[in-house]
Amino acid sequence: MQVLGRDSAREAIRVAIGGPDGRIVGLVPETLIAQGLRLTGGHGHRTAYEWLAAHTREIEDTLRTCAAGGRPGAPFDRIVLEEE
């Protein structure tokens, strides 16, 4: 998974993965990351990237599910494809 940076207008972090059908770009809401950080006591920008790294598999699975038209499970159901 590649972290593309923050989308300040949508208050999310843009991420991308490669797949057999091409690149999938999604938005991970900052509120989802913050919720996870509150549970672990993390703080700051660097910790958000660490949270993303720790949840790479779940995020990638969610993006693939969304791209296939499926509905991912909570709490990752808050992640959306960039074009939505």
C-alpha cells in the first residue's frame, strides 16, 4: 500500500494499492485513524502513518471489496474509493 498524503478537504488520508485490474485509490478517514489511536494511546502525524502501516492488510482488503462493489465490515466500512 502506498500512502499518497492527506486530503484536507475530505479530512482523510489518500492511499493506493495495485491490483490485477489496475490501481485502486481510496480515502481513509482521519476519524477512523483517530479512533484507533485513542485505543492505543498514540499521538501525532507519525503515529497516523504507523497506524496505517499496522492496518495495511485490512485497508487493502477494504479497497478491493469496495472496488468489486461489495460492502466491507466495520469499522473499515468508513473507507471509500476516491471517485465516490
